[in-house]
Amino acid sequence: MKIHPNKKSLLKKTAAILLALAVWQTVAMLIDSELILVTPTEVLKRLLTVIETLLWPWMLTIKSVPIASFVLIILLFVSSADISVFISFLIVLPIIYTNVLTAIKSTDEKLLTFFSPKALHRF
């Protein structure tokens, strides 16, 4: 079976990224000082906090504005055939965003500690 060149290139790029993240995580764990080198998981946590802060006003606006006014505004930019998809997206987006955010925040810390690389290192 022959692999398409584009898929092969994608596999190489993915492998390189995963290797770089693994090296970064390993070096950060060896140094064991967040002041010198932060782990990729900490960077991801901070990035999620920044994203939450940036999206909060938009989600609040989408939740608070009546759907009828969205329909009128969107009719100016989108054809009437596509408006139902766009309005459905605007109705569902804040609900999914809020639920995913709540799930991430309510994850048990003991469970996260158990699956951390430091806990796996003990085995």
C-alpha cells in the first residue's frame, strides 16, 4: 500500500511536533522549576485562560441579544438559504462553550494529578 505524499508530509510534521513536545516536557520535568522552563501543560492551561477571557464578552453578547435581531443583521451579509445554519450555530455555540468550559473547570484535581507525567514516572 502506497502512502500519498501529502499524507506522508503530514505524518512527518505531526511526528516532529509530538517529538518536540515530548522533549520540551522531559526537559521541563528534569529541570523541575517553572521559573526556568514551563511545561507544555502549564502553557496550555494559561492559553485556555486567555482564550476564556477573550471569548467571554462575545459569548455574553450572543446570549443576550435576541435572535430576531441577529436574523435581520445576518440577512444583510448572508443569503436567505444559509441563514438557518448560521442562526443555529449562534444559538448552539454559547451553550456548547459554557458546558465545555464548566466540564474543564470541574475536573477532579486528584484525577489530573494521577495522569500527570510525574505520576506516571513513579511506575
